Amino acid sequence: MGLSRLNHIIAFIVLIFAAIYGWKYLFESRRPPCYTIDVKYFGLNIPTSTDTEDLSIKSFTVPFDRSQIDDMINRASKTRFYEQQILIDNKYVNKSTYGFNRKTVESIRDYLINTYDWKKTVQELNTFDHYKTNIA
């Protein structure tokens, strides 16, 4: 009787290994290969690589051009805001119901035009090292 029980245990273990091997053979070995993409660029025009591309890393400083700051201030001062909020049925309604509060945007614009020190900010930015390069 002991030999018969040993045969049952061995048969059960063989059955387990056969099931595991069969599962791997049926489902894992027949898995289709992964899709690979050879082209790494998805734009309209695929760039052609040339050997003359400059891939060196160059340091630079953030330039301060007063004319650009004056142009930005000029554009910001010409900003047209949406109509002010009006009170209808005890609710404030405007044309930009889901946008910023007009007073907040106006205060930010006025701060950037009149108070913000652009030159100091550029000097603080230039205390750090900046680098640029072409990425192929």
C-alpha cells in the first residue's frame, strides 16, 4: 500500500509539472513579438541626419535687451480685457464665466508693467550656468 501511495504522489507531481510546461508552451511561447518603432520622429518632415551637425554643448547667458522688455510692456499695456462683471439676479455674470477674475489679471499686468524689476531677474538668472546643444 505504501508503494501505491508513493506512485500517486509522483504522478501528481508529474501532472503539476506537465500542466505548468503546457501552460507556458501554449500561451507564452506563441506570444507575438513586441511592436518596435524604427523611426523616432513623428513630424510631417522626417529630418535627415548629416555628419556636419554640431552636437557640442555651449554655455550661454540670458540676454537683457531693453527693446524686448519695452515691447512686452507696450503689448501688455494695450491688453483689452473682457467686459466687467455685471449683477444679474444677484449673481455676477461676465463674458468669461470660467476664466480668471478680471481684477486679478489687471493687478498682475499692472505689477509686471510698473513694479517688476526685469533687469534684476535677468541678472539672477545669469548667476546660474546655462547650456544649449542640438539633440539628434
